[in-house]
Amino acid sequence: MTDQTPERRSQTRKPVRVPVKVRQPEGNEQQGLTRDLSSNGIFLYSESGLEPGSKLELVIMLPPGLGMGPGGWTLCQASVVRVEQGTGKGVGVAATLDRIELLPELS
């Protein structure tokens, strides 16, 4: 018997591997790496575990051509939906992107 779980995402995620800085409200910061993302969700690998329901602040360098604007440094507010034990890459974290803000270029 195969598992035919219906897709719950409203947007298709695209495979994108870029570094991400993960900041929790209590001030903990860690580095991560994205696996995929869409305009309203992200899956990333983090150094340590996060709890479902946690609020995060993510700083990501979005590449252009994802359908999410011109790309560039982006600040995202996110909510952790699911946490998976990693296979050597760290802990897998699925989160919704609640807010996306393009950061100004520094000169």
C-alpha cells in the first residue's frame, strides 16, 4: 500500500541551497542551509533543534529568478511547523514564512 498524502502546501517549493542565519526571539543565533523554499515556506538544516511553534527570524540571500522579487538580502519572520532529525546535515526544520522583507543594499 502506498501513502497518498495530499499536498498541503499552497505554493510549490523550489530546491535552493543558500546559507541562512537563524535567530530565535531569546537571542540565540545559528547558521543553517536551505534545502528548498517558496514564497510562503522554507525547509532548512539547522545546527540544533528547534521546537514546532517557535518563532524565528531568518536572514537569507535570495537568488533572483525564484518568483520572489529581484533577489538579494532578505529578512523573514517564520514559524516552525515541523522538525526532523537530520542525517548528518543537522536538524531539518520546516517553517512557514509569515513575513518577507527585502533589506536595503549597503554601499
